[in-house]
Amino acid sequence: RLGGLATHVTSVCTGSLALAAAGLLNGRRAACHWAWRDLLASFPGVTPDDGRVVRDGPVITGGGVTAGIDLALALLAELNGVAAAQAVQLGIEYAPAPPFDCGRPELADAAVVAAVRQRLETLRPDRHAAVQRAAARLAA
């Protein structure tokens, strides 16, 4: 109810699944962690987007957990100007320089992707069931 009236609705990682379950992503594109992004399509009118930060109307979603910093800086720039966002970025010394260039499945070694997928697949049945229940409630 309140999300539909909000000026900004945001989520990071799998939080977009909660927004979709609340019906706040109907007719919108949304980001999500790469391993769970496909589940967004279970909800009516939701278009999964592989962007790190995705803005669609008042809804701003971020991919994996680290996209939260990018989302926060983008929103801060919108609300208080680029200089304010840059000052915060400098203040927190946010200068990403990961030791490995494998933060997305298309960049990682196939064996690493397979190992992570295998580990995350143990969570999929419960997560998929929860998404299906929520999507069914929206369709009813």
C-alpha cells in the first residue's frame, strides 16, 4: 500500500523478489542477484534486467549486495546532487578495485560459476516455492 505512494522504492540483491511479491514491480524492469534473477519472471509484468542498478519509474533495484553502494550513490546524486554523492564516495573511500575480475558469471571461470551455482542450487527449491506462492497470490 505505501510502496505504491512512495517517491522512491529501492531494493538490492534478492530484495527485488520481495518488491515483486508485493506487486510493486508489475510493468517494470528490475535487477536482482544473478543466481535468482530468473525468478522475477514468475511475477506478472516483471522484466528481469541484468543491470547493476536499474531505474524504472520510482523503483530503483540493484543486482548483488555490492550494487547497494552504487544504488545508494546514484540515489544520493538524484536527491542531493552529484557533488554530494561524490563527497560521500570519497568519504567512504569507495574506489572498487576487486582482486579478481569475476564478479559476474560471464566474467568468471566456468568452473567457479559451476561451483557457485551448485552451492546456491541447494537453496533454489525453497526460494522457488516461496516465489510461486507469492506469484499465485498476486494472480488471484
